[in-house]
Amino acid sequence: MKHPFLESDLYYNFKRTPIAVLSFFVFLIIVIMAIFADIIAPHTPFEPLTLNLLNGFTPPMQANEFTGTIFLMGTDDQGRDLFSTILFGLRISLFVGLMAVFLAMVIGVTLGLIAGFVGGVVDTVIMRFADIQITFPSILVAMLIYGVAKGLLPPDLRYEMSITVLIISIGLSEWVPFARTVRGSTLVEKEKEYVISARMLGLSYPQIMVRHILPNILSPVLVIATITFALAIITEATLSFLGVGVPTTKPSLGTLIRIGQDFLFSGEWWILLFPALTLLLLALSINLFGDWLRDMLNPKLK
Amino acid sequence: MFKKLVIPAVMISFTVASASAETVRWARAGDAITMDPHAQNEGPTHALNHQIYDSLLQRDMSGAIIPSLATDWSALPDNPKIWRFNLRKGVKFHNGASFDSEDVVFSLNRARADGSEMKELLSSIKEVRAVDSHVIDIETNGANPLLINNLTNMFMMDKDWSEDNDVTTPHDVAKGETNFATMNTNGTGAFMLVSRSVDEKTVLKANPNYWGKDNYPNQVTEIIYTPIQSSATRVAALLSGEVDIIQDVPVQDLGRVSSTDGLQLATAAQNRVIFLGLNTVEGPTSELKVRQAMNIAINRDSIKKVVMRGQSDPTGVIMPPFVNGWTKELNKYPAYDLDKAKALMAEAGYSSGFDIVLNCPNDRYINDEAICQAAVGMMAQIGINVTLDAKPKAQHFPIAKGGDADFYMLGWGVPTFDSHYIFNYLVHTQTEDRGSWNPTGYSNADVDAMIVSLESETDLSARNDTIAKIWANVQDAQMYLPIHNQVLNWGMKSNIDFDVQPEDQPHFQFLKFN
């Protein structure tokens, strides 16, 4: 007896779309490498005790002139092994991206459901607010929230909280697409018989929204979540590239790219190239997979 | 036919115009913090204000003292406590007002007022008096033979303009205050402020009524000053010809700039020392042994080799070699010794280390943030878990100065070329008018008395003995961990003839085109 998923249209189409398979496995490999960074990475770059400044600027696969150590992808300006730093940086990027999407999804779906189901003034207020926010680029909104939050936090908490603040600011800047889509689908669903009969039965609004409408509108949410995940990772990289994200002692991909950018003219190309390629691969694989998923689950969105 | 003639004529008139109007586009990592000439005692702030304001006397591009608004000066032969200055006649402020002794008295008193960061330089002054319209006397508490060294960054403002605009006292930057003079200027200098957008762009144009028209080359007619924090962008701007001169070529790009056609690199030792300061009153760093351990846990050689790419001069004292009081013995830095450092930590009762935050600027000194990052790794070797907090200087300085930081980076240039300047700002107990940059809590009444006595000691060899004694105390107390003296690298177009000034202050009236 085969698992029903293996007989579904989704799986059938997946097998026949090389791009989907490829992007899925690239993403899977990246995630596994990030999760098992402790085992895979030859060095522990976030542990300052293990760093030797003299290893700085070692080119890939060449022995360092002072210490003789060889590094797969070379080292950055502080003597951190780039390969290990990328793996640990990936963890931060993926974690921030995932949590931010989750936050955006919770906010967006909740507000979209309420706006679509309740309607009237509530709908107008929520959706006009969403319209206003979407006129600003999300990176700008994220920077604004990030700046305000950092200013409000007491100085001794700023570093411990920097990742949390990053998640909140990216999450709050990406909720609008969720809300819009969910509202639209809710408007359609709420006219259907099963909703009307649920109302007749006297179920409460929250019950109808969460138990009856939500399961029926999840597939477009899933598509948006995938695409927003890639966006959130890039937003995190951009914020860190601009120097407002995670601290330089625990670099994410964006921080590494910012560090590497300083050494472009002087010929230390590897500090920039490898983190940038990793970010490209990650964002591209999620986007391609998300595109395929969108085509499959909701052809109307095309 | 007529059209054909017009085009070359227009082209000719354009070339003539550009030959007579020489714009210099100038960039460096950070902007001036304020245009108020007495509110901040900081290099980039003075560098920009030097174009607009004049002091009584100035340092030329080699560092020698030459006349500026004062034509000559001397201590009165019968009373060495009084210095007499003859002021230049016929000097006009940018708004047309005449410069006279009233303005000097006003400006020097303003620089001694609350909120001024220049007051330590004037702490030996008892009174400033106008003798007549173009002669002033400065009376000091005791005879101070080195008073004039303290006046090179002491800018002269117009008394009436300051009163009209309610800027008779400087604003306190650390408290977040601003005033009219933060963004507006009225000096006597070679250039006038046209427009200013903080951290973006400041435009200056040549002052048509400049008193020094015949004294200096004065070939520059316009300055466009753009702070560019990112080092790669700054170098790219120079390489692409977008800017003409950058004051801080990143050490990794020196080869690139010097080998590019049409660009040249000018290098000189800078009169500036970089160090880390420690809280000596509270926390683990109040233990002398901890501070000693941290000092020998810093591997100055590898910072020079890797972070600075050889472009620095490691030191064991917070004093550049330009300064009176400097000796080879003081400059010798302690050997990097991890075992000894760990032993000292254990003796102090911190064998398992402690947590501390390192406050660091990221747009002020050469590779400031990278040096701090390296220090994080070095401190980890002796168990100290350092959190790095790197910020732009405008946010870093109030923290470093205000005493909120337990561990912070600072750089110190010495415009007077004398140890007293370092002592008065960095070693003297923090009081109303002294020790404003000594947030370490270090306080020694004997040392304070010796510092004050330097201001009235006329016997130079006795004075130098006192300086040596104070340095011995500073070295023993170890509230500062010296790193290195900076090396300056100015990158500019090949057609510019401009000497690197040891204080890192370009004075554009000296710039020549060839």
C-alpha cells in the first residue's frame, strides 16, 4: 500500500519537473549542512577562543604564510575559516528567515481572515493600513522598526536581542501579501454553503474562521510563505550588509558579504564570492521551488 | 555657418571657466560632528572647521607653527605670565564684520565656557584682555611657556554674530544639544559654507575677501566634502575619478591606488595613537592585575601584520613620537605572553574569566572595528568573554566619554605636540574643566597636582622631569592599553601637489595644482 502522497498529482508532477527536483535538493542540502554545522564545519568561527588572527586573508586551498594551515574556502580578515563561517552564518539566515515568515504568516492570516469575514469598517481599516504599508519597500519598513526597537531596548540587552529584533522587524514588514490573499479567499469562501450552515448552527466567528475557512484557503498561504521565506532571507542579508543586523563577531551571510566587499579591490575575492554564491543558491532554490508550487497549487495566481 | 561658429565658441568659454574654477572633491570616512568650533575637540570636526574658521596661529602642512590671525606674539619680558598678541588688521568675517580684539576675547572665553571641549587646552589661562582694538593680552596663572601650542585649533568667532544668533556658549554634544552654530558658520577662513547636509555632502566656496590671498597659493575655489564610510566605496570613488582626494585609503588598497595611472599616494606617520581604555573603579578591570593581563594578551605584532598590513607603529605608551616626553623606553611595547597573562588573571581571582562589552567606533580610525574584533579573539585566550558593540563615532564618543563604558576604543592626536595635552584630557581626574576624556575613573591627587604644575613651570628640564614622573604613574596604573600609532595614507589625483599633514588636517588654501 503506497502512501497517498506518492500517488498524488503533486508528487507526480514534482517527479517530472527537473527544476523542482533540483531546487528542492539544493535547498535540502543547504538546510542539512546548516543544521549539522557543528559536525560538518572543520572550525568553530563563532568561538573567539579558537581564532588566530595570523590566519587572516588566507587564500582558498593555500597554506597560510605564518601558521601553515590550509582552508577550503580561505579565511576572512579575522582569520575565520570561511567555509565554517558560511555554515554557521546559514543557520542564522535560515532561522531568521523561518521565524520572520512564521510571524508574518500569523499576523497576515489573522488580519486577513478577520478583514474578509467580518467586513465593514474592520475590513476597511485593516486593508487601508496594509495598502499604506505596501507602498513602502519592505526593507525600509524593516529598517524603521529595527531602529526604533534598538533605541527602545536598554543597551545591555541590545546584543542578546539583536536576532529577535531582526525577526520582528522583518516579520512586521512582510505580513501584507498574506493578509491580502487570505482576505480575498475568505470573501469567496464565506459565501459558500458550508460556512452558511456553520453559521446557522450557531458556531462562533473564531470557530468558523479557524476550523472551517482556514483549512480551505491554506494552499495559497503556503505558496506565499515559500516566496516570502526567500525574501526574508534576502532582507536579513541586506540589513546585515548595511551593518544594522547581526553583530560582526557572529556573522550571517549578509555580514560576510559586507566584510568581503571591503576587499574587492585588493584581490581577496574569496571573502565576498563564497558567501554571495551561497546566498544566491539558497534564494534561487527557494524561489524556483516556490514558483513550481504556485503553479501547482493555485494556477490562478500565475 | 553661424551655428558652426557658435559651438566652438561655447566650448572655449567652458574650458576657460573650468580652468579658473578649481573644485576639489574631498572624501573621508566620517563627517564633522558639528560646525560649532568649540563644541568638539575631534580631528575630522577640526579639519572641516579649519577651512572656515581661523585660529590666532596655525600649523602649516609640515606641522610648524606659523602666524594666522595673530601676526606676532611674545611673553612680556617683565612679566612672563602675560602673552601679548598683535592681531592682523583688515580681516573680515564672512558676513562682512571686522575682526578685532573683542572677538578674540569673546572666542577664548567661549572656548573656556561650560559645554566646550576646548577648555582643557586653556586651563592655564587666568584672563584674556583687549589692550586696544588689535592687541590682546592673555594672562596665565603661572608663566606658561608653551601656551601658544594650545591655540592652533582655537577658532575665532564673531562676537556680534554669536550674540545675535544666541550661540555665546558651545552646545554639549554628549547631551544631544544643538544650536545655530551647529549648522551655520561665520569665520574668517579661506572658505565659506555654502550648504551642508550631515553625513552626506558639505559644499564650501572660496572666500573672496580672504585675508590670506597673497600668503598662500589659494588655487582651490570650491570644496565638495563627502563622507564615505564604506572603505570599498571610498576607494572606488577615487579610482573612478568621482572624488579628487581621500584622506584614509584603506590599508588593503594602497597598492591599487599607487599603481593606478593618474593617482598618487602620500604617506606619513600620523600624530595619533590608538588605544583601549578600561574602567578602573568598578568590575573586574578595577583590578590592576587584570589590566596588566589584558595588556600582555594583546598581540600588537599580529594586529600590525594582518589587520594593518604593516601600516602602523605598535607602541607601549599612549603617546605618538611627535610629542615632547616621548622616549624609546616608553614606546617599547610588552611582549605578547599568554602564560603570564593567564597567571595574572588567576592571581586576581579571575581564572575563569568574565564578561565585558567593548565599545568601538566603526568610522573614525583606520580599521577601528577590525582591531576591536581582533581584540575580542585575543581576550578570549585569557578567558575574557567580550561582546563587541561597534557604532558610528557620533554615537560612540558620548558613550566612551560619559563613563558608561567599561572597555572602549579611543584614538588621541596631540595638536600641542606636548605631553601635557594628553595628561590634561586623559589622565587628570575628571573634573569641571579637566580630564573630560578620562572616563576610566583613574584619579591620583599627586599626579593631578603635577599636571597642573606643568602649566607654570618655566624651567624646561624640570618640566620634562615632571612629565617623565607622570608617565611612570600612567604606565604603572595601566588604565589604557596602547595599540599603535597610525600611519597616514592620503590618496589623490596626480595633478595635486599637497603635503600630508601629521595631524591629518588638510588646509586647502595650501593646495596647488601642477
